[in-house]
Amino acid sequence: MSKRPRPVDLLKIVMALALVGGLFLESVASILPLLFGWAFFTSPFVAMKKGYEPYYWPFACGPIGLVLIISLPPLKSAATPEDYLRLENRANFIGAVLSGIGIFVAMIVFVLPDLFDWIASLVRSTNLI
């Protein structure tokens, strides 16, 4: 009789493969986008497997959100309906807050510099400076 692997064990295997694959990349800095990408992909999957709403978790600060969702207990462990609601509300709130922070940081890091460059080039092209 074969025992099915737990989702957490599968997640560990995927992360280990990502790390090993990252070792063959050009530099250590090229591993970071790979890890963040896997974390963004797997956080909603783990949330869904634990019974939580996955759409709160896709932008949950990458590895931080992944570690938090792994550490939360599954909804099946709730003994009473009140515990179930408390666990569900807490996980959804944490996922929403982390996703909000992740989107805000992504806007600052990726969108605002491009917007400022575009405005600067627009100003230079109109010879206002």
C-alpha cells in the first residue's frame, strides 16, 4: 500500500528543484526571481489545499506569504463552527493584507520608475526644461 505525499512535501520538492535549477543559472541573483515566482504560484495552491480562499493569496509577498500559509492550520482542524469561521477570517485577512502590501511594493518598484521616466521624456521632448 503506497502512501500519498502531503502537499507540503510536494512543495518542498518543488522548491528544492527550483534551488537546484537556480544553481545552474548565471549568478546567485538570478535565483531570486525564480524563488519569488514559485512562491507566488504555490501560495494560492497551498491555501486552496488547506480550505482557504486562494484568491487572497497570489500576491502575498512571495516567500513571506508562502511561509505564513504553510504555518496556518487547515480548516479541517476546526472543532466548532466558530473556530472554522475564526480560522477562515484570519487566513483571508492575512492573505489580503499581504497581497495589498505586495501589490503596493510592486507598483513602487516596477511602475513608478517607468512612469517617471515617461514623464521626464515627455517634458524633454516638449522643451519645457
